[in-house]
Amino acid sequence: MKALEDKILAEGKVYEGNILKVGSFLNHQVDTHFLMEMGDEIARLFKDSGVTKIVTIEASGIAMAVAAAYKMGIPFVFAKKHKTNNISGEVYSSIIHSFTHDTEYTIVISREFISKDDRILIVDDFLANGCAVNGIIDIINQAGAKVVGVSAAIEKAFQNGGDNLRNTGIKVESLAVIESMDNGTIIFRK
Ligand code: 5GP
């Protein structure tokens, strides 16, 4: 999505450890008009996929999920981050390793909100190593539902999460795909 690439170049800041900050329009302050344009694009990309529900992870995925779900006319569910391993039987759970923060955390989704008939689109703000998405896929599999695809606003392709998912046959459509950002210079995949 050319408009997103332009916005990343104009407003994004590259930090040590290959972290891109887009706090001016997505991760801290939110540009709601632009958010809805990204939602439109995701809705267009998955319009024929029979998606019944979007799933994301709190907190940073929620804005993208609101926009996409609203434009598709379907609900979204956000996995909650859980600090303890004291998980009740009423939820599906999975453990995720965060390279960004070098921590492990558990995500949970109530069993009541995913059923085996659901066709799920996973939406997030960033797709890097793919750990967050794989945790969601684990939960979707536990529920016996179908993963229809993955859509991130920004994919950092040099961390391979997106391509690893594509290699398993999952449709991955990121709105901007960054090939490299060495020395702070952002290069997009053609
Ligand atoms: P993954 O699990 O694919 O390695 O990382 C995805 C998650 O880590 C996203 O949900 C996002 O919140 C966070 N993340 C990964 N890389 C970045 C980044 O460069 N910038 C920001 N703001 N978040 C990131």
C-alpha cells in the first residue's frame, strides 16, 4: 500500500535492534482516517475469503483489527496477555516469545468466542519473526477453526516470519513489506 510506505518514510523512526516506531499514526497516537484506509485495503484483499472473525493480540493489534473488522462487517476478538500460568479451563491459551522485549508471555482467548465453524483472519500491527501470529494460530487450531489468512500493517521481511507462514500455504498480505532497514534506511519489497 503506497500510502502506508510513504507514511512510514515520512514519520517512521528506526531504533536499535531493528525496531521501527510508528507512534505518530498507529502505535501511540492513531490517525483514524488513515487507519480506516488500511482497514479498507485489508477488506479488499480478503473479500472473497469468507472470513467470519478477525483475531489479534492486545494492545497494539487492536486498532488495526477495529478498522479491518468494521470494514468487513464482522466482529474481532483480541487475545489477552496473561501474566500467570494459572489458566482456567474456560480459555484457549498459548505461550509466545517476544523478541522485541525478550520475554515470554501467555495469551488467552475465551472458548466462547471462537468456534470450529469460524474462518479466521489474523490481523496485527507488525509481523516480524511470526511468534505472535504462531501463538494465535495455535489457539485457532485448538478451537478447530480455520486460519484463512494473516494481514499485518507492516511486515519486517528480514525477520522471516511472513515468508515462513507463506511457505506453509497461508495467505499473508502485509500492507507494507520492509526488506531491510540497515543504518536507518528503509527499503521496501518490490
Ligand atoms: P513477532 O512475534 O512477529 O516477532 O512480532 C510481532 C509483534 O511484536 C507485534 O505484535 C508488534 O507488537 C511487535 N513488534 C515487532 N517488531 C516491531 C517493531 O519494529 N516495531 C513495533 N512497534 N512493534 C514491533
